[in-house]
Amino acid sequence: MHIYNRDPKLRSSPRPSYEDRLFHLQLKKLSTRRAVIDLKFFHSILYRYSKINLSGVSFKESRTRGPKIKLSFKRAKTSVRQNAFLHRSKKQFGSLPIRIQSLEKQQDFLIAVDNFLP
């Protein structure tokens, strides 16, 4: 940042906007990338690809519509807890279409999420 402001050649050149830089680098917005990473990790926890010990969290088999496995834990009462990873990710996961939630293979899930999110 300091070098950018000191060099006269760089000072006179226009700085591209965030959207232009994303387009040029072929990246998605940071919020979208974070959501994909959260959903990937949540999916790996839900379908037990990762061996994480989550005390206070139970897995329930579902016989109704929706995904076969559901996470169950205490409801968050504070805003800090509501924005914690599991609560935030469960909410994001629930907003996905049922066909995406039901995908068990992680690679298929990631492709579907990547195509679904803007």
C-alpha cells in the first residue's frame, strides 16, 4: 500500500474495482468462497468424512423428506452462538435445495454447490 502511493507511475494508473479484479482472476466473491468452504466442512461432518468429536451434537436419521441424516443440537440463544460455525452452517445447508442436501458424495456435493451459489 505504501509503495503504491509513493511510485508516480502507479499513482497515475487507475486501480481496478473489486468486481474487475475478481473477473480478471476468475474468482468468486469472498462471501461465496467462505460459504462454499463452510458447506464443504459441514457436509463432511454430516456424512462423517471427518473424524471430529462434537460433544452435544447428535446425528439423527430422517425418514421424512430432505437429507437422510440431520444434525441436532441445542438452540442458540445469544447472537455470538447463533453466528458460530455449526449454527451458521446448518442454516446455510438448510437453505440449499433438497436435491443438493441429499448428495452423499463430497465431490458431487461440491460441484452442485458451486453451480448453485452465485
